[in-house]
Amino acid sequence: MIRPGDPVLRVRTDSSIRSVVAVFPFGLVKAMTYLSSEDIWEMRFLAPVTMDDGQYQCRLILTDADGRVYEEPKAFTIDSRPPRLQARLSQTTAHAGDEVTITVNADQDTRRIIARMYGAQPVPIVWDAQAKASVGRLRIPSGLPSGIYNMTILAEDYAHNSSSVDLELEIIGGPP
């Protein structure tokens, strides 16, 4: 997926291909570069900011080692909107050392969700089919002092758009 201004298109081809040129619907024609370390063709470009979100087709002109030319369609998606998130905690008050469950509903194109809170390691939030939501569990550090803490839920989609939601959690610390 590509957001306007997000400049990369990647294509894997047969090993006989020696050049690839991409022809975009907005008039850009540009040669792609072969990255041997990844065995992939890549190019950077700018999608016009006037392009609406949605799926588009470009044409790839491929030339093999014998000079034969092939044309193939390639779909790409313009995605300028960050993931929408709805997040909740299993509890709003927890003791130091407790485990808190984080449940997140996010757009289908969300590829990564992480929860962060002061004093704790970041926790991945992953899809749970039974819950029909993404779920993670964060252990509150046992030495954390009492107070109200922000937990930040960060999400990123395949176009690298990102969004976040902050949740408050009251921590009751252990004896000093």
C-alpha cells in the first residue's frame, strides 16, 4: 500500500528479467532498480496528493535476457488514512506486579499494534480469533510507585500510516 508521497513500489520477477519499467496512471514512467540482496525490483516515486484512497493499476514493462518484452498489470493501493483504534483495558486500577489485558479493535489493514507504558517493556497486541479483537497482556513492573500512568497503544498499517490512543491506568504500588 502506498500513501500519497510514500515513494516505493517493489516487484519480484523471474530471474531472466533484465529490466522493469513502471507506467503509472498519473503519467509517470520510471525504470525500476534490481536489488540483488533481496532478489526484488524496486523504485521510489511520489503519488500525487490529489489521488483518492483506493486501488489502482500500473503497467510493468519487463525485458528478459533475450530482449523479449512483456507487459503485466500491477495493482497498488493508495492509503492516506491512519488506522482507527478502539482500545480498552481489562481494569482501570491495578497493583504493581499485576497483569493487565489490553483489547484493541483496529482497521483490517493494521499490521502492527504495540502497547507502551513507563517502566514496562513494550507489548505486542496480536489478533485473537476467540476475542475477535487484538489482545495483549502487560505485566505492571513490581517496583512501580503508585500513581496514574498513561498507556499508549500505537498502530501502524501496511502503508506505514500510524496512530495512537492513550489510556489511563491507576497503579497501586507495593509497600515502600
